[in-house]
Amino acid sequence: MSKVKLFLSFGLILFYYQSVSQKNFVLLETNLDKNKVQQCLSTARRCEAVLLRNSPPTSLNFSENSSITNNSVNNLIERFNNAYPKSKPSSSNDPLIERVLVKEKPNAIRLTYSFLPQDQSSTLDFVQMIILFDPKDNMKVLDMFVRGKSEVGAVTLTEREKLKFKKPEPPAPTPVVKATPSTESNTKTTTATKKTPAKKTTTKTPTKSQAKTGTTTPKTNTTTSKTGTIKTGTTKTSTTKPTTKPAVKTTAPTKKN
């Protein structure tokens, strides 16, 4: 029983190693202008969907100068699926290796859907799709071709191109410097601040005795007398009586006989 488990575990490890080491890739070759590559690449991906039977042929926009018919599209679909790798590489999910297209007509894109075996630099498991665009009709599809290993031979990658399969290493984590807590932050203040009650200010009404000695508005009393009008000061409100001169008695001189 233990030997069976060991054999199964070894088979799973071997299958996992092969699945990880074997890679799919798509080789993109073009001789288009740089400002037209993205537009034509999106059209090429629609052609890829049509050849894989994921979209109808009516989804493609062919040029008025194109000679492609429905029968020719169906023939291309059959030939493309027969030579298509079983690992199902995709131009949107797998690594895209770019090259300059040579020995081909102008305004062309060539996509090679390939499967690279373990520890190999060349492969025969691929299929090519070549699309020609019409610059006179807004870069619509002018013609399409499908080629296989019988027409092309082996597809070989350079060591630099194989670096596309390696995942970028994650950046090294930056060391976190922990700040030493200060003594002031560790000491907790236990004394609570007591709120002092607000003092009530009460206004008392002055009594009669306080009203006499307090600050009162001075009143000026005027008294009329025979000598004139006399004004008192601001501290006292009493009036002064007029001073009267004593009457002087005059006696007539007596005559001597």
C-alpha cells in the first residue's frame, strides 16, 4: 500500500514539473508602422477567434479589395484547428514575443501559436496565421493565410526571448524600523483633572443704610435768600442759611444847654 502511494506521489510531482517547465507562447512578427500595430493586432485577435470557432465569420471587416469568400474562411478554420497545439496557446494570456517580420508582403502581421517542450529552444508544435491589411481601406483585412510545420519548419527561440517565460522576482521587502516608545508615552497619568465649579455671581440689592453711604448721583439744591442764590457742593446735599448782619442802633446826639 505504501509503494502505491509513493508511486502516485512521484507521478504527481513529475506531472507538475512538466506542466510548469513546458510553456506556451505566441510569436508576433510585423512590418507595420508603430502607430498602426495596436489597431491591426486587435483585428488579428478577432481573426483568431473566428479561426477557433469562437466568433462567426461575419464579425470580421474585410476590405473591398479582398478576394476572401465564405468557403475560403471555412477552409482556413479547418486547417487552423488541425494544426493548433493541444495546449491551446492564446495571444492574450501567454507571453508575446515580438520580432520584425521579414520575407513577407508589406502591411502584414504573422502570429505563431506555439508550445515549447521542456528544456528545449525549438518546437514543431505550432500553427501560423498571416493577415494582410489594406492601407487604402482603413487597414481592413485584405487576405489571410494559415501555415504549419510542413511549410515553415521548426520555430526556434533565443535565450533572450526565453526570458519572457520567467516571472519577475518580487522586490525585496524594505526593513521596517520600529520606533522605540518614549517614557512619556508609556507612563499613564492617573490623576484626573477635577473640574472647578463655576462661581455664581449674585447681585444684592443695597439696603437703606448702604444707599446713604454709597455712590449716589449728586443732587444740587438751590435756595433763594435775601443775599442771593447759593449752590452747594457735590458731597453734601444740605443748604446753608444766609448770614444776617446785626442791626446797629443809632442814637441822636443830645444837645447841651
